[in-house]
Amino acid sequence: MAPPSSRRSGFSRKAQYSLFTGYLLAGAGALLGSALLMLSLWQPSAFAPLRGGASDVVTPAGTVGAVARTETQGFFASIGGYFNAGSQNAALRDEMEIARVRLAEADAVRAENRRLKSLLNLKDSEVKPVSIARLVGSTATSTRRHAYLSAGANNGVTPGMPVISERGVIGRVLETGRNSARVLLLTDSESVLPVRRAKDDVIAFAEGRGDGLLRVRLVNLGINPLKIGDLMVTSGAGGYYRPGVAVAVISKITEDGGIARLVAEPAATNFVAVEPIHQAAAVAVLRGENSLGTPEGAANAEQQPSSAMPTASAAADDR
Amino acid sequence: MEQFDPRARSDIYGQRINRTSSPLRARSVPYLSIMIASVIPVVLIADVMPLVPPLGFLLLLGWRMVRPGLLPLWAGAPLGAFDDLFSGQPFGSAILLWSLAMIAIEIIETRFPWRGFWLDWFTAGVMVVGYWLATLLASGAPVTSEMLLVALPQALLAILLYPIMARMVASLDRFRLARARKIA
């Protein structure tokens, strides 16, 4: 279809001027856009209030979507359950017997732990979540992996707080609106998380790859002690996350660590808990040092941590 | 007359006698539809990879190609600003890219005034792939091969989705111009 002939300017001065103005305005828009893009790449949090207000408006619709999503998942799971109910029942019975034994053993270990800790005068402090909320949406068109949370500044959520589901770590709060917040998921390519192997103290960094997997980079290079199936948990370094929360399971070994799969998939969660920052004082100190440009935070090990530690601790700022 | 054929005095926009289209609807539908298309992907949880093609941009292309001259040349900037609020890209990327896309289509249109559906699809496909690549670069994250690989389905889906978007724009256009207002 040919464009309407009215848009050919011809000899009409008015038409010529309006066409020219159109180009001028569009060019100005492009220039403004590039200036804003530069600004927001340089200062990612510059437009946080604007985005917070926008996500507050969308969150109610997202909540409806989240309820529908979890209910349909349950619906399909219960249909699927009928097909292999018998064999599954037998297998579950066996598992249950073993689990009972293990539970009793765990009780004994817990009691012993308590006794030893009381000997050492250590106190077990229960972490109370700031807020329980749903993940109501995500940035599904962008390559950045952010999710929207249905709780915000009104519920006491502040940037930097860890978001944890019943299975493990989901991510960290990036920006807050009044009733919504933006969460940096672990799979985002700018997310860095200090982790350790669950059964011993092999420490590493888990970085998002942008494709749903995490790259686990060991801090101490040498012989790679990781094995497929190892569970990585948070180490508590950097101060954001409390130690011992499940993060990922190693699925492939590489030269400097491994590739890991998430334990807690954000799409499969119903409710998530926003927990307070584990050691707010440490975070503040590290952040202050980082802004002064002296990355002294963790210069105790060789090369890896001195470069990666401030990144991990201040990753809430640079996205 | 209506006894024999109830649609005798009407066309695709509704009854012709005594009715006119609502000016508010005629002006707002393109903008509202593009804004809604920008918001829709937010409701989906995509934790692994970008799943949904840029629906807002596709609908902008659709309106621009199917109904040339309806959106002003500068419409990319305000609509892009709205898209930036929700897309997760750094603020300003869609303002820049949507403005550039509108200018590019305008130039293509003056160069090739007689276009058909296939040429429109080709143009839209090239623009969408260019936009996809530009958003990857502007996202503020380092572009890795894995990231390109997981984002590739998004680009293919966007190209395949354009004809559907064009049909949708056509039906939205019928809704836009429907004679909803009664002249007393």
C-alpha cells in the first residue's frame, strides 16, 4: 500500500514544515533517548523511583496472574499424579521409612549441636522474614533477569535484602516501590553470590550466565575438588545472605569450577520470603569502601577474591 | 429493507445511518494497544531466558506499517519511555531505538512507496532482528555466546509473529473506526 498522498509535501509550505518538524522531533527523541541510556548505564539506580511507581501500578494484575499460575501448576501436577500413582506410592513408602530414620538421627545431631553451642556460649538467632510475598512478574522480553515482588517499601522491604523461597535463594531486592519491588534473580548475568560447598568449606563465587545456569568459580585455584551433584550453599561472605541457604547443584565441571543448576526456580515458587540483610554493618562498610575506590574488603587471599569480593558485596549497586 | 437483510445499511464499521465513529476511540486505540502490549510480558515469569518477543515494538511496527501516517514520526519516544518502565532494559534504550525505528521506516517508505505485505514483513523482520541485537547490546550486561544462544528463539518468534500482529492491527483498526457514537 502506498503511503497517503497527503504526506507528500509537494509545494505546500505548511506540509513541508510539518514534515520537517516531525523529523526534528523524532531526531530529538532519539538524542534524548541516547542521553538517558548513557545516564542509566552509568547510574543504574537513577530512574528507580519512576520504575517503582510503574511497577506499583502493574503489581495487582501480576498478583492475579501469579495465583492463576500456581493453581494451574497444581492442577496439571494432580492430573499427572494419577498415571503413576501405584508405583510412586510404593517408592514413597520406602523413602518415608528411610527418611524417618534419618530424621531421628538429625534430631540427635541437633540436640548435640545445641549442647555444644551452649558450651561455647553461641546463640542461635532465628531469622524473621521482613515480608512474605509472591513473585508477580518478570522482565520476560529483556535479557536481564529481574522479577517483580508484590511487597515494597510499605512492607519494610529495602534494596539489598535477600529473597528466599522454601527451597533456596531466589535473588536480591534491587529497587523498591511502595507496594512492589524489583528482584535481581541469580540467573542475571550481573548477579554474583559468594557460595561454599555444603559438606565442606570449598568456597567459590556463583555468577549468573544469563542462560538459566550459574557459573561457579572457585576462589582457590588448583585441583578442582568439585563433583557433579555437589550442593552449593551461601557462605555468608559479603554480608547480604545468611550462611547455609541452598543455591545450586553442580551439573558440569569446568577448569576453574563448574556449571550449576538452580535449586529454587523462581517460576515454580508460590510464596517467597524477604529476609533482612544478614550483616547490615558489614555491607555498609564494604559499600563505603567500594565508593571510595579502595577495594581492600577481602584482600586476604590471592588474586581472585581481591577483584571479585567488592563486586559481590556491592552488586546491589552495579547491576 | 432491514427485514430482508439486517446488515443492509451497514458496512464493516457498523450501521451507516445516524452513527459516527468516536473521536476519542479513533485517537487513543493505537497508543493504548501498544502500551498494553508493552505491559503484557511483565505478567509472565521468565527465570531462565527471555521468552517473549518485544510485543510493544512489534505492535508499533504493525501500526506503522499497516496504517502509515497514523502515528506521528515522533511517537517512538513517548511510547518507548513507557516500554522502558517495564521492560527491564536501562531507561532510555527503547526511547532511542523506537525513535530510530520510526525514522528508518519513514525513510524506507519514501524510498519504496509501493509496498506489499511481503515487503512489509521483510522490513519488519529486519527491523526486529536489529532491535533484538541492539537491546542485547544496550542491556548493560556483557554479551556472551550463551546469552545470544538463549535469546535466539526470541528473535525467530518475533519475525514469525509479525503477520499475526499485522492482522491484529487490522482488527484493532476496525474497532477504532467502528461507528459507536449515535448522532441524535
